[in-house]
Amino acid sequence: MYLVSATDMLQKAKAGHYAVGQFNINNLEWTKAILETAEELKSPVILGVSEGAAKYMGGYNVVVNMVNGLLKDQNISVPVALHLDHGTFEGVYKALNAGFSSIMFDGSHYGIEENIEKTTQVIKDCHAKGVSVEAEVGAIGGEEDGVVGMGECADPDECKQIADLGVDFLAAGIGNIHGVYPANWAGLSFETLDAIQQKTGIMPLVLHGGSGIPNEMVKKAITLGVSKVNVNTECQLAFAAATREYIEAGKDKVGKGFDPRKVLAPGYQAIKATVKEKMELFGSVGKA
């Protein structure tokens, strides 16, 4: 299986009233665990890569070659998109030239006019290569690779302006945040989401900051047009907890327990369990 654009899988999700998970990757174990779970569950999947994660893994070309190698050697048959998450204007072109199959240009920190201008250029250049495009209106709360947002609610009219440019799916702020949700979080604004869907019609909508949102809220968001849910923090927390348990139990000091393949194995399984749980919640199991 080769990398595919995310457009077709998300249009099917929107029509079928389920969502496809975007799971951010950070290394080989992360990527292999997500792909293996998607194959086992016959679910389409989107691998998200932030600019910081791409740098950490050695660069955009390293990421593309790693993912393509896994698709081939692990005989992955389900649709897989490799997606730049919250790309800067410069980062978009680095990922595009390296072979990413889907791009998010995050122009939410620009004024609406400049956001429209830059998004229009990104759409033109990505679509020329068959690459899907996600845009954002209304900053998502929290912090991701230095991009900080306060959890704004997007203006439905601005969402329509961006949607009409020809983006393939749209991320709209509805009170969601990246990272761990604080105890005083007010929840998602379903009123805003409903208004955005009414303006944007059949366009798939994206829910960022999917880690930590109560399951019932996620399900309701899917009924209101969300077709892609981003998950990162929950996988990181599960990985860290499983690794900590292994080390604190002293297993790394028994035999060859210090072998990194053994040290990382519990975290690998924890990621798989988290991804499985999310795919079942989103309704994407068996939809490949």
C-alpha cells in the first residue's frame, strides 16, 4: 500500500457518520504501533507529524522513507495518509517536497486576509501533486511546538470563507485545546460546531486536541460533522506510564532487560491499546 491523500477517507467518514483518527508519531515504535493496530482493525488512519517531531526524527525525508518502508515491509493494506500537523508556510513546502500525502497549513495566527492569501497558494501547490489540504480558523488552545492558542471559537463566516477556497477539510476552534485539559475547561461549543457545519456543508471538519475530551462529547461532535479527530497527548501519556512502570519495577536490571527493544516494548503495547480504544470510539473499525 502506498501513502494516500486524506480526502477520500474523510469524505467517506463524513458520509458514514464516523471519524478517522489522526495519531501523531514521534519515532519508529510510535509509527509501527499505530500502523499495526490500523491493519488489525481494518481502519483507515492518518499519521500526524508536527514540525518539531519531524526535526526530532531527523527531517521530513527520514519520516517519509520510514513510513513508506513500514507500509511495504509490514504489508499494510489499509489507507494511510502522512499529514503535516500545524505546518508553517515554510514547513508546508518542506513536507510537500519530501513526499507527505496530506498537509495542514496553520494560518490561524494571521489576519483573515493573509490567511486566505497563503492558504490559496498552499491549496494550488498541494493539489497539483494530489496532496490533501487542511486549514484552520480560530486558534486551538494550548501549546504545540511553540504555537500557543487560548481555545477560541471560530467565526462560522470565516470558516466558510476558508472552506470556499477549496480546502479538503477544515479545523475550526470550538473551545478545544492541545495537551492536558485543565479542571476548569468549559467544554466544546457544539453551538459553534453546528453553525460551522451549516455554513460548510459536506466538508469534513477536524477536531484538534482530541486527547482528554470526554467520549460522549467526541461522539456528539462526530454527529455534527467532525470526520477527523487528532490524538497525541493520550498516546504520549500511555507510553510514558508503561515505560515508567517497567523501569520502576527494575525489569531493566534483569537479564538483558536494558535492551532498548525490551525497554520500549511496554510503551509500544500501551500505544496500541490507546489507538485501538480511539478507533473503536471514532467508529472507523472495519471502514478500510
